[in-house]
Amino acid sequence: MFDSLKKKFSGTIGKISDQISSEEEKALEDEKKEKTTSKGNTVADDKTSGKGKEDKSSKREKEDKSFESHLKGKESEKTSRLSFLRRKTDSEDEDFPKKNGKASKQQKNDSTDSKKGTGKVDTDESGKDGKEEPSGMFTFATHKTISENDIDDILFELELALLEGDVALEVAEQIVSSVKNDLVGRKIKRRSDVAEFTKEALKNAISDILISEGPDLKKSVDKAKKTGEPYKIMFVGVNGTGKTTTISKIADHFVKEGYTPVIAASDTFRAGAIEQISYHADNIGVKIIRHQKGADPAAVAYDAVEHARAKKKELVLIDTAGRMQTNVNLMDEMKKIQRVVNPDIAIFVGDALTGNDAVEQARKFDDAVGIDGIILTKADADAKGGAALSIGHVINKPILYLGIGQGYGDIMEFHPDWMVEQVLGD
């Protein structure tokens, strides 16, 4: 049941998760590439700097050698002039290399310190650049916030898919808008959060669409019983939706609950309709009030109400002629029934398989006679689920029951939470 809707919502959850995860992974890759490039440039700069230092050291050595040669020339000149100064000159010459050697040693130490200093800087810079951001789920936590660009295309696909699944346009738009408002700006801590948040957003959107507050028929019947007045339900809908069978199911349901209903065969437009409802009434053991074909439908309904009052029966179920919502004359007959018996509630019976057509029918009947609740038939065969999701929202009335088979017991009370689980449950 509602398999199509379930697949559409499941697909949306998966697509949004994949989209956001892939974008985050791409951002991480770009960040790593940028860091790698920056690190490579730093190493190249260090090599260039080292080469410059080597050139300076080589130049200094050449200058030292030139200075030593100059001193040797001076020494020869002095020995040829004054012999008595030879010792002094020799002594000075002996001291100079020591001093010069000391200077050279100092230069070497400076050069070594310089290299050590350079090595220290290189190590620090390399350590800083080589330090990578944490990856995986922890990086995801610190980097990702859902934006409109992340989900716009996917939500547009969802809207189209909902329309294909017989969801009314205004309902599809509201679901998409609600999901978007819930997701945009969300901060993602783990990849699994994406799917969780999307699923929660869809649940909220569907819950807002489905109307949960509606009349409790059993409580209403009990309340009417205390007044001595039967509770009157009028069923409306077009031909072929399963309206007559649905009335029989409701009658059987209340019989099993200990109530005594009576059926009014007010569809006098077709002789076959009178025979059909009579057949079902006999099967479930319920009294039926009927007139001949062509009789006044309002008169049949009036007689059924009088019978219930006289026999102290709690419930009157009024069948009406199945008609297209565009048939003005037949709509007028239904309005006459309302004026004569003043039903407590009018229920629209729609075929879930007709999708958006059922939604449009419900709108027309609501405009004509006012609808208080909805019963969708053939819900067990409805794979799309668009009508169940849309119909209550469009006319702002709750779904009360779903027909889920051909037997009299094949009817179930509708609960919005159940519908949410059907389309988003595991």
C-alpha cells in the first residue's frame, strides 16, 4: 500500500545524503590539494635560500685566500730590507694566521649556527604545513551546513515525482517548502545526520498535510443516543466509487459494536442501486427503508429517520444517488435531503485509485453540500497514495476510514501516524 510514495520519499532521502556527502568530500580533496601546493612552494623557497647561503660562503673563502697572499708578499719585502726586524716580522706573521684562523673558526661557527637556525625554521614551517585537518566524520562535523544549493535540485525532482504520484499541486508544493525550511541551515555532525534530518523533515511535512482532528463516530452516536435522537449520516459520492459497499461495511462495523443501525435507500435514481443496498442489508441483518424507483430521495430518508426514532435505533445511514459532481440537478436532490432530515454528518466516499480526480470530486461536493469527513475505498490497491495524501488537505476535512478489501470487515479507521509510517517507515 502506497509503495510509490514510499519509494519517492526514500529516494529523496538517499539523494540528499549522497549530494551533501559528495560535496563535503570534494571540498576536503580541494583543501588537501591546496595545502600540498603550499607546502611544495615553501620547500622550493628553502632550497633557493640555501643556495644563496652557499654562494656567500664561497665568496668569503676567496676573499680570505686573497688576503693571505697579500700578507705573504709584505713578508718577503720586509725580510730583504732589515734583517734585525726579521724575528719581529716572523713573530707577527706567526700570530696572524692564528688570529686569522680564529676568525675563520668563528666564521665557520657562524655559518654552522646559521645553518642550524635555517634547519630549525625549515622544521617548524614543515611541521605547520604538514599538519592536516582531521578527516572523515570529524571533519564533516566542523565543515558542513546544509544550504539551498545542496537540496534545490533534489527537491524539485521530489515535487515532480509527487505530481506523477497523483499528489495535488498545492500539497506537493507545501511538502517541498516544508522540507526545505526544515533542512536549510542545519549543521551536520555526522554523515548519518543527513538522512536522519531529511526523514524527520519529511515526517513533519506529511503530518502537517494530514488532518488528525475529525469526528469520532462512536462517541457521536453515544451522545445522540442520550438525547433519544438517532445519529444521521449521509453518504455522497460519484458512481462506481464503492459507496454502497462502504455503507454496508459501516453498518456491519456498528452492528459488531452493539449498535442497531437502519439504512435509507435514497438512491432512487437507479433500480439496481435499491436492489444492491437491499442485498447487503439482508446479509448483515440490518433493516432497510426503501421506496420504488423514481421516488423522492428525501422522503425515503425521512421515513428511515422516523423508523429509527420509533424503534429506538441509534444510527441512520443514508445512501444517495451516485452522481458526477457536475450534475446540478442531482446535487439539488442531495441538498433537499439535507433540508428534510438535517443529517449530523456528511461523508464523501472517494475511490483512491482515481487520484487527483477524487480530490476534485471532494472539492465540488464540499462546495455543494458541505463535507465533514472522507472515506477512501480501494486503498489496498492504491500503490501511488496521492489521493490519501492530498484529499483531506485540499478540502480541510479528515479521512475517517479506508476501504481495504471486498469483505464487510475490510475497513479500517484512518490515523495520520499510520500513514506517515506507511510512506516513511522502515
